[in-house]
Amino acid sequence: MLAMNSREHVDCVSRVVRNAERLPQAPVPSLIFDSWRRSMEQHRLDPGSLQGPRILSEPLLKECRERAELFMRIAGEEVAQLHHRVRHADYCVMLTDAQGQTIDHRVDANIRTDCRKAGLYLGTCWSEAEEGTCGVATVLTSKTAVTVHKRDHFRAAFIGLTCSAAPIFDPQGHLLGVLDVSALKSPDDRGSQHLIRQMVAQSAQAIENAFFMHSARQHWVLQAHSTPGFVDSQPDLLLAWDQDGRLHALNSKARQALRLRFGQLPEHIGEVFDVDALRAATDQSTRQLHWLGKPDAVHVRVNAPRRPSVRALPETQVDPRIQEHLRLAARVKDRNLPVLVQGETGVGKEVFARQLHEHSTRRDGPFVAVNCAAIPESLIESELFGYSPGAFTGASSKGMSGLLLKADGGTLFLDEIGDMPLALQTRLLRVLAEGEVAPLGAAKTRVVNIQVICASHRDLAALVSAGRFREDLYFRLGCARFCLPPLRERTDKLALINRLLEQEARNSGVSLGIGQAALQLLLGYAWPGNVRQLRHVLAYACAVCEGTTLQVADLPIDIRGEQPQGLAEQSASPERQMVLDALIRHRWKPSPAAQALGISRATLYRRVNQLGIDMPGKTH
């Protein structure tokens, strides 16, 4: 039986939503009421549910955090500073990605356990479709800063919380994530959270501006504020344009200001300010500029592009095979054809898929990536298709939206499709053919509009011959197939090294050249980990380099061909790769992996330790 206050909450929500037209005024703000109505009528959620939020599995959380690595790194300092300002009042701080999945958080040790029980923790998911009205979900739908205070929450599980949250946008206006400050206890008056909401909005703006400045280093950048003392420290408006004057990036306040003043977003900086005045202001002290054709002015600083001075290498053209794949991908990207990307681990299959998504008409929709090999076989069906309430023993009482539904209107990237169980391949084939999804235990199907991009490093044709991959699904996917070459076979290694060094220079702010001996080692290395390994090697080398030029001594020892003292076997050894392949193929289950290798389980564990393989869930 629900507690008395929970029953009262259910009665209130139900009465307000069902009698909205007869009520003179809703007891909650219109933003909250609209979310209540969607939660009940569209998402079919139970306001009386006392269950906490869904928590991502460790592999999925790791993927989310890896994809958001740059965002987290830029946001980290501001997240920590915000927590320092609010921790005395027992608030915790959460940072989520654009899907509402918590990728970073700050909480004091004395309230960590209680916050975790309430769902204020790493890996929790806060979409409106799953949790109803809450701070993060309301920001995801409204794209504005909000406070969802106690009984503003739709589900009874959260009516003790107060949550103030604000959106963070990228320089193109797409949502990067949400910054949220929450507390387990607070006064009943919603107005008590006004200052907290302002602090969250300011911190979200600071993160957005920091991400903007990082992303726009190669462009001309204008910082502006109505007060000259804040132009450098807290600019309201940020605009970035290229050598031809074309606007490439705006922060959210600049978008609002330009729409208000000009009725639309201009395409050229010359439509906003006088170009000669901008040129005169470049890299000078703060000065006042008038808006083009307007009587008022704003205080600005104009910064010229800060191009990294990486010493140029003799480049070749982009590898012809990559070039051809890009050409063909441009032709099929908006035809709703399922796409198959094949290639060895680390060649950039997800990067290719993301580029396909970002240059398609679906670019404003979600990009949902899932590694089929990283999810236990017992969970992959519910993760992909979701389930209805009570669909199976242990299922959430409110059900769960699957990743297929979350990708509606966008792109679903299924990495390592060759590891998908046969039964699920049949269900995926039906989704591709009919465009409908049936969650586990549901009587009705849901129509979805998704672009499916699959990837695998395995020979799918061989899997078909072995009866481990459906032939009809293989042919369905195979009409738009792209096989990315391994790095060792590419003819554009020089150009690739140049680009990765330039990216690293932009990330770190340190410009480095590369010595001839180090370059020859990089060009001659076999790169079993492909582009991913090369990226990590260059990041490491740039981090440890003490001069202005990368030398052989700055490269990792395995690239230099040396053996670390005390380790007999390295990551490139055939035995290690064989054991690793068996573990991945059998979803990290020790018994079937050991059986496939023809050894005992105890022997497998011994070799795993000897070869330095990290098993999921292993503690150190």
C-alpha cells in the first residue's frame, strides 16, 4: 500500500490532468503541467510508482562516458566549483548527456548513500518517457532552465526531491547535456530554490561558453557583454566566423539576441557588425561596437584564429577507399537504407556512422549507439526493445523504453552486430521491414522512424555459413556496405597523423612538431589497434613530451619495440589476442570461453592475469 503522502500525490496529479479544462488554474506551473499530461497520457506512467530510475549497465555507462569525454573534460572544473558552492546545503550536482543519462556527478560522502538510493548517482537515466516530470527530463523537453520542486515531480518516488537544472548547448545549437543540482530535503516553498536555479543556469552557461571557445579556436571569435568588465570573464554573446565571414557557431544567448534583433539568424558576420570595425577591434582591448543598422551598442573583444603550429608533414591524398566510401555514403544517407560498416576493431566504424548521421536530415534527432558484444545476452533484448510493466520476473513496475524507441527520428548504431543472438536478429529484421517495435510483454506495437547503421569486425558471410547469422538479415544489410581498411593498409597515414596531432594541439593548447625518427616508427608500425590506437599513442606522446618536438623517447614502449621489465608478454602477443577474442565472442563468460580454448576455467583465469586482460567487473 502506498504511503499516505504518495496516495495524496497520485490523487492530485490524476485530478489535475483529467480535469484540466474545468480547473480555473493548475496548482503547478504550465511547464510542469504539460509534462504531467505527457507523462500520464503519452508515456503511460504510473504517478504512484515508488521505484527508482533505471541505471545503465557498466558497459553502457562506459560507452556513454567515452562518447562524452571531451564534454566531461571541459565541464569538469565548473561542475566541481558549482558543487563547492552548494555542498554546505547538502546538494549534489549531476551532469547528463543529451539523452538524460548521468555521466558525471559530485556528492559529499556523508549523503552519498542516501543520494544513491534516491537515484542521484552516476549512470541513472532521467528521460521523461521513463521517469516522467523531473528536473533533467523537463530540461530535455523544454530546452530551458527549470526547477522541479518536490510535488512537481510526476512519480511519487521523487516527491521529496528538489531539482534545479539547465541545458548546455553546443556551438551549433544542439543540446550537449543537462546540469542539475538536487537535494533530498528542502523547504516546501518553490521560491526557496530561486538562487540555486540561477547558480545552475550560470554554471551551465559557463560550461557552454568554455566548450564554444575550445571548439572555435580555428575561427574568428567575438566575445560581447553589455558591461565592459564582463567581456572576458563572463561574456553573454559568443559568435565565430571563418575567413570568408560566414558564421559557423553561436552560443545560445547569441542565438536569442540575433533572432530578437534581426528576426532570423544571419549567415554572415557582416550582417551583424561592420566588418571594418571588427577588423580594427581584432586582438585589441575591449571596445564598443554598434549593431549593424541599430542605434544601440555592445562591448566586445575580437580574437583572431589561434591555429596550432604543428610542423607540416608531407601529406598524401585521403586513402582512395575511404574517399570512395564517403562519396557513396553521401548518396545513400537520406534514403533510409540500413547500412553495414565492416572493418577491424579501431578503424573508426562509429566515427563513420556518426558522420553519416550528422550530415543527414536526421542530424537533429538522437544518435543512439550500443555495442551488442558489451551487453549480456540475457539483457540485450530488453535493452533494445524495452518492456511493458511486469513483462517478466524482476521487471520494473513501470516498464522501460528500449533503445529502438529512444532512437525514433534519428539513428541507431548497432556495433558488433555479429554478436547479436539469432532470435533478436529475427526481431531486428522485422523492425527494418515493418518499421514497428513491440516491447517485451506489450500487446501493441509502436511505429518508429529510424536509420539503422550496423557494424562488425567479424566476417558476417562466414557467420551466415556457420548458421550463426541470419542470411536474410545479412542480405538486407548488405545493400549499403562499407568496408573500412585497416590503418596498416591505408595510404594516407601522414595526413592522418597530421590531423590527429592538430586535434591534440587544439585539445591541449600545446603545439608540437614530430621528429623524423619518431615519424618513421609511426609509419612503419603494424597498428593492430588501428586508428584508435594511433590516437591514444599520439595523446600519450604529447602529454609526456617536454620539448617542442615529439621524439622516439616520447612514444610508448610497445611502439618503440621494447619490453617492459618483468612482463614477458605484451598486448600484441598472439596468445593474448586469442584469449581476448574468445572472451569477447562468449560475452566475457569464463566457462564457454575456456571450453572454446580447450582449457579449464582455472587455467583461463591464470592466463587472464598473466596476460594483463581486464575482465568486466574485476576489482583492483
